[in-house]
Amino acid sequence: MITGCSREHCTQQENLSRCSRCLVVQYCSPAHQKEDWSSHKSICAKLKKAQDVVDKEEAELRAHPGDMWMSANPFEDHEGMFWSISETRPYMRARYGVVDIQMTMDTQLAISAALSNIMDMLRLCRGDNMGVRDIAPGLFLRLHRDQECYDFVKWWARVYSGEESKTYDWGDMSQPYLSIHNADVFEDVNLFDCGEYSEISTLLPIMLIKIRLLLDLRMLHATPLYQRSNMRLGTDVIRNNATLLATQDRTPQIAEVEKQIQQLYDAGCKANKQTWLAVMNPEPIVKRPRPMMITPGGVDDLHLNLLYNYKAWGETRGATEVLEEFVRRNAGRK
Ligand SMILES: [Zn+2]
Ligand SMILES: [Zn+2]
């Protein structure tokens, strides 16, 4: 992912200016912007056009005088319930159009903007009729916001298919929404067991979070305390845990996380036999045209969730190797 100047081979990270059209690509100088223009211009124009549609739809909604179905001020009065008011749908579809482009871009600004868009779309439409929530975990992970990713996935797992699914009232705005914060990332993985419902959208990000934990724990275990200051930890979960950072022997935690990875591995194979092989080698699948209809556990389900997650996996050094380790461990098992 590009955090600095978007001109190829430029390493400049400071004093950057944004492209004034798309706002999600940065350059260190007008010269580098000019040199990059031929490769940037097509996506820039696409994104600008999609954003213009959002602005137009938003202006129309705000100018609406209100009627018996929609208040004159839908952004305040219908927060959370947008999809049930059909006048808001073109606006929501337009925002999806923007996310769709931003999420394919490789700059930190574009990924942050896509995630902010998704979180705001969920605020406006709690029930997520457009299915944007499955895109969010991969974006959180690309931004190294593992704790927030975990909390987000856990909330949906609990309320959508877990213990609260029978009692949660989507129409009651006083109910807590996305209300899990700082959950214990080391906890048992059984809570992500979704039964018959598609598990792949949950399994791919949770597996990557656990693998990042494992990679960091192994590194902590192998690094003497006095050398810890130079260590580059992959996950904010461990970076923010003073107790874990201050102790040398991480054997019990390593064993526990490995056990959880094995459980997730089994769940992934159960959901679709190809799950982990596809994660290790996503290119042939993600290049295919995007599926329109999804059957839980089917090849299209795997395809779509791979699209949402494969970049986060690719950007985590060592993650595929850990998966390979588990594929080998399980090779002899039925
Ligand atoms: Zn641009
Ligand atoms: Zn530059």
C-alpha cells in the first residue's frame, strides 16, 4: 500500500499534496504528479465521476421538501433506516459506486476513504441491505487497525448469526450498534461458528488477525528483551499490550493461538474445500469477473470474499507461510 508519493519509485513521505480531483492520491511535487498522470488519469476520472453522482444525489435528498414517506431532513430523521425509504436508494447506490472504486486503489488515503464511506453507509442503513459490511474487514486490516477489525467482525457475528440474532431489533435505533470495543483478540474462536450461514466473510479476516498475532508472538519469543525496541510488530493488538511486550516466554500464548488457527483452518475447509488454497494463491480467482449472485460456501462466495481480503493477506509478510505450515500439518488428516 502506498503511504507517500504515488510516483513510482519515489519514497517521499512528507510534504505531500493531494490530487485535487480524486483527493485520495498524493504527490511530493507538481513534477511527480505530472509524470504519474498517464497512469493515474483513468481511475482519477472514474472516481471523480462517481463522487459527483453522490454529491448530486445528496443535494437532491437535502432539497427534498419532505412528504408522508420521507422527512425534509432524512440525514437526521431517518438515520439507520435509509433503505426503508426508497428515495434514499439512488444516493446509497452512488456511495457504493465510490467505495467500489476506492477499494481497488492502493493508497492509504483511498483505503481510509473507502472505510469511512462504508462506516457511514452502515450508520445510515443499519441492516446493510447493500452488503458493504463484508468489505470493511479487509480495509481495516490493510490499515493495520486489527483491534477495530476484530470488534467489527465480532459484533456482526454475534448479532447476525450468533447469540443475539434472535432478539436484536434492527428497527429500534436505541439498540446498541457496532458497540463492541477492545474485545479480547486472544479469546476462543467458537463464537465465530456461523452454522449454516456463510462463514467465509468472517473466517478470512479472523484467520489473518490470528496469524498476525502468531507471527508477532513468535518474534517476541525469539527476541531478547533488550532488543525489543527495534522490533517491528505487525499488529496493534500486541503493540498496545504492555504485559505481553515485557515478558520473554510466550510459549503458552503461541500454543493457544496455534490451536485457534487450527480450528479456523478446519472451519474454512468445511465452508469450502478450496478456501485456504485460494487464499495462498488468489490471483487466478480474483482476476475473474466479479460474481453477481452468491451461494453461501459456494465458489462465488469464496471469490467475492477473496476480492475483499486478498490484498490484506498479501501485505502481511509471513502470513501465507503460516498457512502453508497448516496445510502441511493437515496433509495427512482426513
Ligand atoms: Zn486523482
Ligand atoms: Zn514524489
